[in-house]
Amino acid sequence: MNKKQVMIKKLAKRAKARQNKVVPDNPSTKVKERYISKAERAKIALEQEQSVTEPTIESATSAE
């Protein structure tokens, strides 16, 4: 092997070693959204509906 090929192989080997040292993101440390069932979604929607309608009723009665 000539000198140029040797240098190219050494550089490639070092580049590969550097790439292997890069630590990928650990998927277990990421915050995972939990599953929300259909019943829970309905309950949340109902609570939001009630919270939206309550202030308008209170403001209407206090305005009179």
C-alpha cells in the first residue's frame, strides 16, 4: 500500500471512532405522553365546556 492509501485509511478509522463516541439521545429519558382514554377525553372536554360557560353566566348576573 502506498502512503496516500495508508493516510486515507487512518483518517477514515479515526473519523469512524469519533462518530462512535457521539452519544445518541436516550429515548427512555424523554418525557412520554401518556395515553388518554376516550372516557378521560370526554371528561376533560366536559370540564372545559363548563369552565367556559360558567364565567359568562356569572358576568351576566353581575352586570344586571
